[in-house]
Amino acid sequence: MASTASVLEPDAPCGVLGLDPRTHIFCILAISAASLAIVSFVPLALLQVVAVAYLALNGHARLALQCAASFVVVWLLSMLPIPGLYGVLFVSLLHMLPPFTCACTLFCAPPSAIMCSFARWHVPPNVLIGMCMAFRFMTVLPQEASSILQGIRMRGIFPRKFDLLLHPALAYECFYTPLVMRVLRLSSEQAASSELRGIDADEKRTSFRHVGFTNRDAASIAAVVVCVAAVLLLDVVI
């Protein structure tokens, strides 16, 4: 934010490794390029393992397990004899999951650290504000959806979880309107909060989070690149 750095905690790490948010960009690009080039399933699964390990080491072990479970579920769905383009859809999702898993490290990074680090790359303020708002909504929407589901079940609608599958049209209707209203309310609150925190200030941004490349960042990028290169080599051999 546009304020002086904290005196008591001038360099709090972002996650376990304490990496700069821009480091995540390099790792996301490396894993994305490898995911597009990989053809075989085993190297793709190993690439997902690399992305899951990177996410877990950045302090999001529970989210890493969820991403790993999602990869297994999508792989099982891709093995089903589904006609049409649905099989291609699941295979495409398999290739999208490793970059998405690695990108979760950036989604969960503190907005102040993101804005401070990307401002050093002279990214336009409008792009920074939109990116931070999008990341904020991506982390809040699952919580809002859970609150909506609890409210619906308290009113006697969908008392059992599998009732959502039996009545998809009604489930969409019950979820859509409350979710839209909550998003509108959240957007107003976010706009007011951003104005109070000096989102449009012209001064140089600072952050009490770690911002700047260090040996940890270089070592993390090198480790990810080496793992990605090994996975690509395995794919060529296979």
C-alpha cells in the first residue's frame, strides 16, 4: 500500500519460502509451456506433482492437496468412454491443471505485495487494480457460495447434498440470484475499502511483505526449471 513499511516487521515473507510475487510468474510460465508441449500422461502427472509441491512449499498445503485430488478426478473422467468432445474437454483440463495449480500461489499472495512488486515493472495501475480485484473475488466466492448453500439448507431446500444433482435447474436458480447480490455488495465494499487505503495514490508503493529478488527466488526458479526440463526429457524418451 501507499504507506511507509512496518518498523516492527519490515520484511514479512509471503508464504513459507518468502518469494517475490514476480517469481511465481516465471514458474507459471515455465510450467505452462511444459504443459502445452507434453504429450504423454506420466510426464503430465509428474508436472502436476511439481506444481503441487511448489504450491505446498509456499504455505498452501491444503489447497495443494485439493488440486492434486482434482487432477486425479479429471484423469478418471478422461478414461471413461464418453462420446463426442467431452473426452477432449477432460484431456484439455488435464493440461490446464498444472499451470492453474502453480498460479494458485499468485492468487493467494497478499494484494499489497502484488501491487508493490508489479509496480516495479511499471505495470499500469488500472491493470494492477483489476488483477488484485480478480484475485480477491476468486478467494471470496467459494466462501460466499458455501454461505448460500448453508442458508438454502436451513430453509429446508436441498436437505441432502445429492439433491443438487437431482434438481439442477432449481439449484441454479437458488444459487444465481443470491450470488449476484453478494458479488454486487462485495464490489461496493471493495471499492470503498480501496479508496480508503489509497488505491489511486501516485506515490511509490511500499509493502511490509517481502518484495524483491533474492537468492531464494533464484533458487526456486532454477529448481522449477530443472524439474520441468527433466519432465520434458522424460516425455521425449517415452
